[in-house]
Amino acid sequence: MLDKNGIARTIARELKDGYYVNLGIGIPTLVANFIPQGMEVQLQSENGLLGMGPFPWEGSEDPDLINAGKQTITTLPGSSFFDSAMSFGMIRSGKVDLTVLGAMEVAQNGDIANWKIPGKMVKGMGGAMDLVASARNIVVAMQHVNKAGESKLLPRCTLPITGLACVRKVVTELGVFGFDQEGFVLLERAPGVTCDYIRDKTWGHLSSTGLEPEIQWA
Amino acid sequence: MMHRWRPEAPDGPGWIWADGASYFWDSTRNLNPNPVNKIYTDADAALADIQDGATLMLGGFGLCGIPEHCIAALVRKGVRDLTCISNNAGVDDFGIGLMLQGRQVRKMISSYVGENAEFERQLLSGELEVELIPQGTLATRCMAAGYGMPAIYTPAGVGTEVAEGKESREFGGKTYLLEMAFDADYALVKAWKADRMGNLVFKATARNFNPLMAMAGKITVAEVEELVEPGELDPNTVHVPGIYVQRIVLGTQYEKRIEQRTVRTPLS
């Protein structure tokens, strides 16, 4: 089984030289720690920064320089600032190569729900609906089951939808999943996890040959 | 603020050489006793005519780049029944949270409002109305207003409850929602530097919604950290031209509260 860093490290294999990448809050943020040495990837923060750097050293925090999670950050050589309309302009026009976000539920047709739980205080969708409506390459990083033990990979979402048929890949602590016409496709298993176990925890339609390899990191 | 005369100015009209360029020194024009001056003495003066029931845009993302002196002036003024268009609603004791404490806000139009307990209380009790819209839609509806376009099409929210009751249209096989430009009485924004003509420059990610809202307001009030003389801002680096800005306020002693102070540890 993978821990959060394992999920992030698995997703980091999707990165390529020259990619512009938007990382959501939570596990997606950890992907930044696994950008391979020597690879040039620019991180987009939708509050108006391309080329997000690491957290600042203590004492050099700048209240005017934060990321979309409102954390103090830094710039890097080659960074640029822009306003919020341009930020979503580059997202909407498909310039961002990879978008990684968390989810509460993913449906077997690629629908995603990640902004609202009926009956609970609704905080808002932030930029999530814009991202899922437009990004070309959306990877979801999440836990496979919720706290009640119910699968988050479902035939269809039960929570209010964030976006339709947009997820390309899902990485959970149990494995890596793609999509075909019928539903989820198991691509790789997490170390020590059997296909039967994954099938049991996946309530949406899952295609598996039973021979899927374990996840390998370079 | 008074126009500062160039010490090398000749007594009468004529050509002078200054800052590597030649200028025709026209004493009539330069002695204009009423030069353009959008500077107000303070935020209270700049916001004096805001009435109950007004629709306001407030710049900022989280607590970054919010017009904190304008918010303080609105709290002092006690104006009520406001509709506030702002990406977030501040925290309990800072930003728009201060206006919520005084029950001054009737409706919030935002994309994310998660950091505010008083907000939640007023929402659940029905005192406060909230319209949650996608962040890019919020930005683009501001942009449309500033660019003089009545509406825009965006794919954000298609198939979700955001789409309910909205006109949609297909372009190239993909569905888009029709979203209207905002119509705000005032835009209150925070910039880094300005001159008395209203030209604005923003700093780092404190830019966010500020230029868009500055362009969108019927009356735009910009509070700034630094006032400079006309000519000191490089025209190449002006983010919002003064034509969009009606009132300027110099703010002092900015608190600039940090919402999530994150630092690097020597080992990471």
C-alpha cells in the first residue's frame, strides 16, 4: 500500500521537461517534492504565479507572495506574476500540461465531485470547477475509500458534481487507474496489494486482468 | 499633492533638456493651478458617498492584497446592506470579516469562504446570502466589465448546480455557460504604487483580482503603499492605466496579515 508520499511520487512520473503543472491542495502539493533532479517544470499557482518556488526561509516570508493555499512561498528564476483572469485564461486555453487535484468521489465515466457535501458548511469551489472544465490532463490523487470504509471510485458520483467526464487517471494508496468505455481500468497495483483486494474496494466497474504489475519508481 | 517643478525649468517658454530627452517647457500648461489630482486625504474621504445597499468589489486573494484601509473606513462609516464581490470573505477579525461582525453585508459573491466562523453563523441563520461561483468565472466576470463586454462564455460549472438557470451554448462540440459581467458601484482595490493620475502598479501575488476590479468599478478607489510623482512609474510597467481609477488613497502601517505562515526547515 502507498502512503501519501508514495501517491505523490507515483504521480510525479507523469512529469516531463518543460511542463506547466497545477497542483491542488493536500496530497497533490507533495508532488512538487518528487520533481526529478535536472527536470524543468514550472508550477502554476492560480492566484497569479508561474514558477512557484519552495517555502521561504524563516524571517523572509513575504505577505504579498502566497500560493493558492494561502501559504507563504517564493519565486524562482523565470517566475512571472499575473492577474486572476490571465491565470484562468491559461488554464481555460489548455496551456497547463498537467493538473493534479484531490477528490471526494470519482465516477467510472471520469466525473469528479470534490467541492460540496450536502448538510455540511459549504466553503466553495474555489478554482476547482474551472480547472476540471478545461484542463487537458487531470490526475486525481486521493484515498481509495472514505472514513466510513466506502469506495470513492463509484459507478456514478453521489455528491454534487464538480466537473463531467474529465479525469484521465486516478492514483490511490491501492494503485493507478485509467479509464475505458466501460469504466475504471487497473494499470498498476501498489506494492503488496492484490487485484482481488483492489476489486473489492472499487465499487465502480473495474477492468483488471489480474496480472497488473506493481508500481515501479525510477 | 503638488506638482513638483523641475529646478532646471527656464523662466519663459522654450526647449529644455532633462532626463536624456528634450521637452518644450510651456509655462502656461505647467503652471496650471488645478492639475489632475485623484488623491484623497484618507479612505474615509474617498468612500464618503457610498450608500446603504451599494454593490462593492473588493480585491484580494485570502488576506493577500486586500484594501485593508478601505475596509476599516467602511466599518467606521457603518454603511449596511452591502453586496460584496470578493474572492474570499476574510477571517473573523480581519478583512471582510470585520464588516460581517458589524452585520454590514447582505450578500457575498465569492468562490471560497471557508475561513470565517461568523460568516458561517450568519449564513446558517439566514442573515447573509451567499452566491458561490467558480474562481475563474469570478475573475472573468470582472474582466468583462472592465473590457466593456456584457457577458462571456465559460465551460466552468457545466453539468453542475452552478449551471442551473443559466443559458448555455455549444461551440465546437463543447458546452459553455453564459455568465454576465458584474455591475458594481464601487471597486475598492489595493495597489503597491500609484501616481496622482491614477496609474497603478501591483506587487507579486497581491495583484490577483485587483487590476480586474480596478477596471470594472464605476468608481474605483485604489489604496496604495507608495505615492510617486507622475513620470516616476515607467509607462512600460504600469499595470492599470489611470483612466480606470477615480480615487487614490495613501495607506500607512499596513498590517498585511499572513494566513498560513509556512517556512522551509534547514533539512527539507
